[in-house]
Amino acid sequence: MFRVGRTSFQRNVPHIRRLASDASNQDNHIKKSSVTGSTENPISRTFKILGNDMKRVKNFILPSKKVTGEEDVDYLERYRREDFQSHCDVLIIGGGGVGSSIAYWLKKRARKGLNVVVVEKDSTYQKASTCLSVGGLRQQFSIVENIQMSLYGAEFLRDVKQLLGSDVHVNFTPFGYLMLATEEGAEQLQENSKLQNVLGAKNEILTANRLKERFPWMNTDGIAIGCHGLEKEGWFDPWALLSGFKKRAIEYGAHYVNAEVVGFEFRKLPNVLVGNSSMGEHEGLDKVFIRMKDGETRTVKFSIVIIAAGAESGKVAKMARVGTGKGVLSVPLPVEPRKRYVYVFQCENDRGPGINTPLTIDPTGTYFRRDGLGGNYLGGKSPSPEEEPVTDNLEVDYSYFDSKVWPDLARLVPAFEAIKVKNAWAGFYEYNTFDENGIVGPHPSYNNLYIATGFSGHGIQQTPAVGRAISEMIIDGEFRTIDLTRFGFDRILVDQPLYEANIV
Ligand SMILES: Cc1cc2nc3c(=O)[nH]c(=O)nc-3n(C[C@H](O)[C@H](O)[C@H](O)COP(=O)(O)OP(=O)(O)OC[C@H]3O[C@@H](n4cnc5c(N)ncnc54)[C@H](O)[C@@H]3O)c2cc1C
């Protein structure tokens, strides 16, 4: 909040600073010429004459003290209130990886042309999926758009310092992915690999023998083939990426508001105009009600609103009557939280996979990768539908590791017979119950509602592409780079799921 205030403050008063610095330059210049005997700088003289009036003007506009101590709270509070945007062009609900990428792209492209407000209820991002993610990036998908988005994700991360700034350290670890298949899944894995390589990914299919040669720690019993990513795959720090998007978005003029969206205000709009008479009315989205940190409720009017609220997107959409209205509005946004555990463990012998081991996924979906240089690994497995844990908390079930994750790990990596769980966390997938893929684009009923959510465990790598795609929709009126039409809400209306074969 403070950073935002300072940044916009500096933006708002450049003329004052310029005046001051022009004045001091003039002063130097006149002093030099005063060697030749000229009189006092006329600007200094004017400042002196205006005296207290100038001081009062200055105190009104500039902070009188360093804005660090308690005495500055009033100033900051006043500033926060004055800076509040009661209306905007684009309002983004949720400032996680997806929402912040959208804000970044919109402001990068439109700058002052669009007033963008991001409403984020938790500026610490404690429960945000982005910060609880494993940060993996792969092109090993079966759907063209998923492959394209992740290829762009890799390109964006490669150039991240030029795009987001040299202070953004995403620590991309380029050791690839290794997806394993039994005889039954081998054909599909090969087909996927062909498609991925045609689209620009680089991976190779390895037989069980070659897998054993390349990865001697592996038990290949029951494994027919593996697909090993050679380029543009690995993992990175999702928090650093989110921070980079947010920092740059704010610098370009986006306003982040620390508040929770608690409802919508609707506005009656005519359906169709025939001559002078309207053919009925419908209700359009007009404002959001937001609850500020101090409990006060305010409204923000918007031209366009975007739901990027992660696992809570279905709930937010419901506030906009998506799923509770009539006709198209009777169809809900099928996104809800699903809890996923990530366990951090150490191998108690020296035979564990080395630091350049790819993120490895066995045919059951159990995965592991190295984590940092401390000898740690992390891993997990999505539960079956019957095993889905409750989602009213983020507590970790350690018995799930013992009964479901560890047996698979130890089968694939015999050295993992002896491992010790050191730590664990849980996070929510923003799970699309319809087909486990992102839902991106305009809502078919409201002409000013856009959606960007439902990525179901592969969303952080897609944030650069999704932010850019939504900015194209809003600024250009169409997808310009990656055509995400098939990822729209319409597929839910017409009941045409888009199944991804490689879900983890
Ligand atoms: C354990 C785990 C592992 C994962 N691993 C990977 C991986 O390896 N690779 C990958 O690509 N993806 C992975 N993901 C998925 C990825 O993290 C998500 O797809 C992505 O972070 C979603 O970003 P988001 O911005 O939509 O959601 P979030 O980061 O959750 O952000 C949504 C924000 O909306 C805010 N919000 C919600 N409701 C409101 C409201 N009413 N008002 C205001 N603000 C609101 C929330 O506070 C939150 O900050 C993983 C996820 C988990 C949980």
C-alpha cells in the first residue's frame, strides 16, 4: 500500500519537482554569472518574497517527514483514501499470478489509456495458489493451446529480466520433465510428444533400457517408455514472478486495492432497440461492493470486470448471478478449490537422484523433483475423487504421504525406501470440475465480464500467455497471438469438454 502511495505520489507531482530542480539549475547558473557582478537569482527572490505561502503549498502537496514512522500514519491514511479509485476502466478481482499478469499486460500496452484497478483481499497471499505452487513449467500436454501457452511461458521466463526488470529473479531450473508411461499409455505419450515437437517443444522418447542408462536410480519395472524434455522445461519461483508482474503493473499505473469483493451492483440495460422502443431489459454488471480492511464497504464502478480469483472464482461468479440467473446465467462457473499436498523429504542414503534430475511423473501421477541444494526433494500426488480432502482449511494430512505417495516413490526410486519427510504444505488448485482446463475470455451473457481461471494445477506457467490473451481481447477485440477461443466459457454452455491427457 505504501509503495503504491509513494509511486503515484511521485507520478502526480513531477511539475513541482521540475520547478524545484529548474529553480536550482537556474540558481547555479546565476551564481556563476554573479562572478561578473550580477544580482540575486530572481526565482530565489520570488521564493523569498512568497515565503510562508510557498511553504504552505509545499507542505500541502509533499510529505513533510520521511514516511516511515508512526507520525506518518495519518498522512498515509489520508493519501490512501484520496487515491481510492471509485470508478475505473478495468477492474480485476484477484491479484494473484493471473490477475497481476493481466494488470501488467493491460498497463504495459495501454498505459494511461486504461485505468486498471486490482482488488486483492490478501496482500500477503498466504492462501493464494500462486505462492503454494510447485512452479513447474512443461510443454508435455496434449492440447495445442496448453502447449502453446507453456512455450510462451518459457519464452517469457527466458526474457524475464528485460520484460519485468533486472530485480526479478525467477530462478528457472532447466532440468526438464520426465513423464513415464506403461504399455497402455505408451501410444498416447508418443503421440503427444510428436505434437509438442511440431509446435516447438524439444523432447525425446526413451525406451525402458535407455531410461535405465540415463537415470540409473530408476526401477523401470512396468515402465514402457518415458518422454524427457530437453529444453524450455523445468521449474521456477512463482512468488518472484507474481511480484514482478505486480511491481511493473504498479509502476505503469495500476492501482491495487487491499479489499475483498463481496457483491455486485447491477444496472438495467435495454435488450434491443427497434426504432424508439426497447425490446425488454436485462441486468448488466455495473459496480462491485468491496469490504476494506477496516470493515468499511465501498463501491467501485467499472466498464469491464475480470474474474481472476483463483480457487474462489466460482464463488465470485455466483455473486454476479453466474449460475443462479436465468437462461445462460443458469450455468455456473465450474471452478472450486481442491486441496493438494506437497511433501518435502530427504533421502537417508547417498543413492537418491542427482541435482539435474527432471521433474519426474510416474504413470499413476505421483511426482517428485529436487528442491534447492540442501539435498531436499519435493513430491505429491492428486487424490482420487473419493479421496478429495475437505477444503475449509489448509492442514496437511501426513498419513496420505505414507499410504499413497511414498509407496509409488519407493517403487520407482528404490533409494526412496529410506526417506524422511521434513516438511509439507497444502494449497488449493482452482479446479475446473468440467474439464480441468483454463476458462479464458468473455462471458457469453454479460458484455463486460471476462474470466481467467480454472487452470487446475497448471496455471502458473500459463500466466504470461493468459495475461497477454486477456489484454488482446480487451484492447484489440480478439486473440492476436495464441487463439484461446476454445478455452472460452461457451464450451461449458454447449457441453463440449476439452480434456487434457496430461493432468497432474
Ligand atoms: C500445490 C500446488 C502445486 C501447483 N503446481 C503447479 C505447477 O507446477 N505448475 C503450474 O503451472 N501450476 C501449478 N499450480 C497451479 C497454479 O499455482 C495456479 O494455477 C495459479 O497460481 C493460479 O493463479 P491465480 O492468480 O488464478 O490464483 P491465486 O494465486 O490463488 O490468486 C487468486 C487471488 O484472488 C484473491 N481473491 C479471491 N477471492 C477474492 C475476492 N472475493 N476479492 C478479492 N480478492 C479475492 C485471492 O486472495 C488470491 O490472492 C499448483 C497449485 C498448487 C496448489
